[in-house]
Amino acid sequence: PLIRQKNPDSKARAQEVSREIASLSVRLHAALVRSGLNRAR
């Protein structure tokens, strides 16, 4: 939805949100891996 808006700033905002989601996904993945490793011990 952000990328389809007419506002020229919307593309930049969509890219920012995309980067933020990617960063949060990496952090979540790392936390899940750590949790799994701790349970394996």
C-alpha cells in the first residue's frame, strides 16, 4: 500500500519500512536460534 501512493516520499518510506522489517526478521531469527540452542543443552 505504501508504494502505490502518489506522494513522492511514499517510496522512500516504503523502502525504510522494508529495511526495518528485514532487520526485525533477522533479530527474531537470531533469537529463535539462540533459544533453540539453549534448549538443546
